[in-house]
Amino acid sequence: MPPDHNGATGHSGVEPSSSGGDSYFFQLDNHRFRPLRPSQGPWSPEACHGGPPSALAIHELEQHMSSDTYRLAQVHIDFYGEVPLTPLTFATNTLRPGKRIQLLETTARTDDNRVVIAGRGWYLAVAPGRGPQVEQPLTIPGFEAGHADSAITSFPYGASIDWSFLEGGFSEPGPATVWARPKLSLINHTPLAPTEAALLVADSANGISSELDFAAFLFLPTVVEVVFRSAPTTTEIGLSARTTIDPEGVGVTRGTLFDRNHSYGHLLQTLYIERRV
């Protein structure tokens, strides 16, 4: 979308205050975005939850890969530290061109030129009927069968999504399975794409399956990696996750992404564990 006469882009050309808005980001210019309050995570009032910037990295990769011949099959998101609630400028390029397989990379920098998040996406050429379908059937209750957990709505990102827990909960330790319905668009008033929604929710895996008390420990993702066996087709995201932790302070969260018909993605997070002082 071209910038308006003030240099900002968007539905109305009027930038909302940082405290509100109907989206996680406001687009300031081509590839430049300001996080809004719904992006705020549980660890710091000055930092984003990992989900919104991960989804924005997917948005930038998908914008760069304009061909319908290829589909995102795997994405690897690296967090270089806290992603601040300040403007981010993305730069995207093709690392590996190819007729069957391509690798794209996007990086986001703050105004002081610090890289805070980077994403690499593997794109594979696809064609209907090229291979057989091999998967186990999925039987899982719908959104209405779950229950809410008010603890997850105690911070802006958590409150921006409707959650329905089928197993476990945000406020109880252990594995969890949840439906998540984002209530906002990613950018201004642009509809949220299913793949963006998947990454928006995927980084919550360590939170919904936490084995530690938020008040007593930090358990911060340094990486989230998602393999998409199939392309997500809805912004209602099913997520099942389990966390394991080593006593030296390294954790791993494994998860599955699904819709009402089948599982379509698998995720992996690496966690840094530290007791709060």
C-alpha cells in the first residue's frame, strides 16, 4: 500500500496511539511497522510477545515470495533479544533461488540499527496430486467444548485472542491443548492470513504448557521453528504443546498445530530458563 502524504500507510492514514488500535502493528511505510499495545507480552511492558513479530516476519516473507507455485514449508524464527514496542524496519532477500526449492530471509531492525528478530522460510514448489496423502485422521472437540482461563488475558497480547482450553490451562502447569481465535488484524485493518495467525499463536506454546511459575521463573524462547506439512486454511488455530526442562536451565517445547480436520504443522521452541531474583 503506498504511503500517504504524511509518509504513513494504512486503512485511514491516521496513526493510532500506542495504547490502542484494531491491530498488532501500524504500517508507517513500506516494510516499516510500529507495534501497538496488543503486541505487548507478559515479560516486560516495553517488549512484544514473540507471536506478533513472528507473524509479521511471515507477512514479509510471503510478500517477497509472490509466486503461487511455492508454498511455505518451514520457518525458523530467531529472537536476538527482546523485541521492543518501537518501530521495526524489515529487509527481505532470497538466499537460495531455485525451480523447486527456495530459501528466503527477513530481518527486522530498530531505529538504532539493532537486529531484534530474523526469520528464514523454506519454500517448496507444489502441485496438486504430485504425491499420495499420508496422515492419521484427527478427532478433536470444537472450540465450544473448551473452557476459558482468565490468567492468559492478564496481559495485552493474551487479551487480544479468544482462548478455549481443551486440556490444561495457562494457570496450571503441564501439557495443554487449546483453540485460539485472534480478534485483531496483524497490520492496520488488513485481514489476518491463516499462516500469519499460525505464527501469531505458535509462540504461545511454551506459555500454555508451562511447567514453571511465571512469578518465580523466566522461560524465554530464543527460537521458534514451525514445519507446515499442509497450508493452514483458517485463522482459528488449534495448538497442543508439552514442555520439558533440564536442570542446567535449558528447556524445549514441542507442539502441534491443527484445524478441525487435521494437524498441519509441528513446532519446536528452545527456552532459556532462569529463576527470577
